[in-house]
Amino acid sequence: MTFLLTETDDDPDPRYSRRGSVYVPADQAIVKWFSGDEYRIRLTAANSDGALGLVEAMVPPLSGPVAHTHADQDETFYMIDGELEFLDGDQTFMAATGDVVFIPRTIRHRFKNVGSRPARLLFMYTPGGTEQVFIEGGDQPVPGAEVQPWGPERINDEFIGLLRRYGSEPLPEET
């Protein structure tokens, strides 16, 4: 087989020379405590040209976010370990290790650890941006301490404003 190369030394093929990867070493994640969970923000809209936000979560038993929706982002979850109960509109289902859950924008959802051991998952916002809520609204981890759940006093007008700024809307658990 013969290949015709049309490039010259002065004009290399950009498929081989153009760069644009984003490399985030494991120890460079932004770690935040958020409503009883530990979130490691692995990739942000800011460093992915808006394409996505990638978050690793550790969700203790009885923890997880309130029901909510995203106006402009789809959310995809990959279960690394454990089980979580997901709310999808008006019904729930269980997702376990290795499962993938895709939630289209505007669908009411949440996840909750109803088991007895922590669950780990990756979730991705497409396009990115909503991960900024954790960066701006989360707590700095305290070395040697366990992440604590938030009380109702934490969900105030300022916090609701932060959620809305990034296209999220908290919704009641029950309709």
C-alpha cells in the first residue's frame, strides 16, 4: 500500500503536531465538602473550554443532594462502588457498581445513599459549569475530621442564588 504525503517540513500535518489536551494529576483535584458528601472536582468548564465538568464523589450512608434540576446541563453518573437510589422525575431506582445513569437537562433528580456503606461515583456535566457550585459553595475539608451533613440553615437565599447562577434549581422531594 502506498501513502501519499502532502506535507512538507515547513507545513506539518496538524493532526500530528497540534496540542490541546488537558492533564490534571490525581493530587490536583479541588476537594470540597458539600452537604455531607466529599467531592473531588477533577475537570472544570474553565479548563475544558466549557465542554464538561467532571466530579468524583464519596457519598456516606443517608447522604446525597436534594432533588433538583439543571436548566442547561445534562448529567451523567458512573457508579465506581456501592449503591445509590436515584430519583428520576417522580420515580426512584437503584444504581450499583458499574452502572451508568444519564439525566437529561430539566429532569428532576437526585441521588441518595440508602445503604450502610459509602458509595463512590463519577459524575459529569455537559456542558460544564455546574461543578462551580461545589467550588464556590462547598466547605474546605478539615484534616482528620469526617464530612458533616448540612442543616436546613445552610440552604438560604444566598445558597439558592448560587445554585441558580449555575443553572440548578432545588425542588421538593415529593410533588
